[in-house]
Amino acid sequence: MAPYSMVTVSSTSDPARRLAAIRSQITAAAERAQRPVESIRLVAVSKTQPAASIAALADLGQRDFGENYLQEAIGKIQSLADRSPKLVWHFIGQLQSNKTRPVAEHFDWVHTVDRLKIAERLSQQRSPHGPPLQVCLQVKLGDEATKGGVSPADLPALLRAVAALPRLQVRGLMALPPAEADEDAQRRWFAELRQLLVTCQTEHPQLDTLSMGMSADLVAAILEGSTLIRVGTALFGERLQSPA
Ligand SMILES: *Cc1c(COP(=O)(O)O)cnc(C)c1O
């Protein structure tokens, strides 16, 4: 049995150890891809995690956080609002059109826009006094009924319409591809999203973001050009509860 003091030491050093491990994974993958490590932004996915765990990572220099569930997210955003430097909040959950207002009011980024109606509401509800909401369009790559996203065929028309909305700034594409065990299979999905972005860039050269890669496939995502990875479990440990 481990002595009590060992347990205490290892649990207090967990966030620092995990963050360092992810950062070195990012650095190694960037080297393999011959890309500058600064071109990859790490979003810590803090769904189901308490504000104290977010603050602990923020104390270590982590600034970007991702949330899926509005109700728990708003409380955490408000309780951490006075931090300096300010935290950057990314909404990565499924969006319902009747729940867009709190997203428009409290978040900096939304990664899951897949319908024009939602984009129009976010634009209407975003304050004209602050910066525009940074938006990625979610693309459906596999054929999974539970996941959202616009089809690749409908992407160009949606992108053109969203890019014209005044209070949104379209930054790029996001995907949540089917889970694959090996790196080559993971890379094929991510390469597909990268190719879609390249195609979109001919008409929209301002697009600069590929939001792809999570704990299990972030290396494959970086090798295929990801500029923003969304990492939960590998930073915070296994999620204990999942809200209904
Ligand atoms: C939960 C979630 C993540 C993080 O997943 P992990 O496997 O815990 O890293 C990333 N992106 C989205 C959209 C999520 O819902």
C-alpha cells in the first residue's frame, strides 16, 4: 500500500505533470510535421471539471478552455471572470437554436456551427460593443447519427452565408471524426478536413483554423495540419460524471 504522503504528492502535481506531457507530445508531433509549435493552440476541455481544476491549469499558463454544456459552463465562466490574463472560452458542444444567447454573450469562440439559423441567431445576439464571435463550421466526416456537422457538399453554401454575417468572424473548420485505433486511419479523416479547408480558402483566404484532434488522436491531427487541438481526458484525467 502506498504511504499517505505519496498519494498527496502525486495528486497535487497531476495537473502540472499532465500539462507538461501534452506540451511535449505537441512539440514532438510538430517536429515530425516540420511545423512551428506556436502554430498549434491547445484548448483544455473542462466539461464536468470544477472551476478549481480550471484555475489550477490557468495558474500553469493554460489560457484556452472548452466547454460542452451551457448550464455548467456559465457558472464557471462567471466565477473565473476576474482572472488576469483573461481566459478564452470555446463552446464545443451541440448547439440548439433556442439556446444561442448565452453562447453569444459568454463565449469567445464557437466550434460547432452547422446550420445557418444558428449562425444568424449568434450574430444577432452578439454584442456590437465587443469583438466578434470567432466561429468554426463543424463538418460531418463519417456517417454517425449522433454527431452534428454540415455535409461536405453543403459546406460551401453555408460558409458563404455565415461569412456575410456582421457579428461573426469565420475562422475555419472543425470535425469530430469516428474514433479510430491506429494513426494512419486517424490521419485519413484529418486529411479530409484539411483538404476541405484548402478548397474553402480559394474563396475565403482569411480562414486560418483547423480545429481537430483530441486526447486519443492529437498526434495524427497535428501531422495533418491541425491548428487547434481540444484535449480533455489527457489533461484532467477521466471524467467522473457526465451531465444528462
Ligand atoms: C469532450 C470533447 C473533447 C475532449 O475529448 P477527450 O477525449 O477527453 O480529450 C474534444 N472535443 C469535443 C467536441 C468534445 O466533446
